[in-house]
Amino acid sequence: MSARTIRTRLLAASTIALTAFALTACGNGDGVRDEGPSAGARSSARPSEGAAGGTTAKPAGTRTATGSTNGTKGTGTTTGSKGTGATGSTGGSAGKNGSGTRNPACVGATTRTTATVVSRPLDHLLLTVTNKGSKNCDLTGYPIVRFSEAQSVPPVAEETHPQAVVTLAPGESGYAGVLLSAADGSGVHGYTAKTLEVYFGDKGGSARPALPAKGVYIDEKLTVTYWQQDLDTALSY
């Protein structure tokens, strides 16, 4: 083989090599194309990118969570708690105290009690309790009375129950009527009582108002009314 032939073949091989290099070169200005990571590296990187995107870039999920929080705070915490609490607190307070202050009960030690036989209606006795104290007191229920040595107390006429508790300011009086006997004489087991004791509950003590010297006649019709704010109501039974 001649030297000329050898040079021709070497030139052809060099030309092919240069052409292959040019085809693999990148036109990005650096002269070499960045092939990036290998196929295996790209394959392993994609799941990580997808997971990261799912965690940090889901505005719909974030809005849903926020909406749930806001809904709970607005309805459950602010509106429900405040509205119910305020109503419950106000209702409890009114139910317990009524007007806000509860007066002590009227007792024998701070009151004066009198018993008066009235001409109208017939066979009636009027009990009057006057507040001698410096503060209001409540005259509750009805008088528990005991004539002479009676073993039982007379019943109360339920239809005389007042609409409100009888409150006595200092110097004011409350009243109760006592039906002593049947006006037509139909009552039985009658007798004349000369003493009377009026009780103010278990811890309220009692009073002993004076009766007329001749006493008062009572029979099985003996009945009392509830305490009343005015005299006329007490004698209406």
C-alpha cells in the first residue's frame, strides 16, 4: 500500500470522527450539550417531586381545612357558646332570685301580731302582722294557729292563695282571716277558746295575740286564709 493511500484513509477517518463529534455538540453556547442525569436518576427523582408537590401545592386542600376551622370557630365556639352561656346565665339568675334580692321571712321577733273579732263578716277573726324591723320581710304561706289546747291546726282555704308573696316594708302590715264557726250554727264539736298562738314556721318563732276576755267560739268549720297584702281580701272568705 502506498503512502498516498494511507494518508487518504487517515484523512477520511478523521473527517468521520469530527462529524460525529459535531453531531453530539450542543448549540447552547458552551459547545457541549447537557445530557442531564441518567435515565435511572430521572426515574428515581420523579416520585419525590410528585410527593413534594402534593404536600405543598394543594390550595384546594388548604381551603377545605381552613373552611372547616372557620366554620367550627364561628358556629360552635363563638355563636353557640356565647349565646347559650349568656342565656343560661341570665335564666339561672332570674330563676334563683326573681327580682334579684330575696327578703328574709317575717318572724315573731321582728313583728307585732294582733287578733280582732270583726262584725262583718260574722264569726270571723282578723289577724294582723306588722313589720317592726328596719328591713323588708316576706310573710309567706298562711298562719299556723292553735286555739287553747287544740291538738291540731285548722286547714287553709286554698282558693285564697295570693298571686305574689306578701312583702312588708318597715311599718307595713299583712293580714289573714279566720273563719271561727259556721254562721248558721251547723257546725259541731264547738267550744270557747280563750288563748291563741300564731306560729311563723319552724324557725320563725310565734306570737300570742290577745283574744277578747270572754273568748271566741269555734267549731269544726274553723278555717284560715293565706296571708294577704290587704285587709279586704283577707276577710273576703
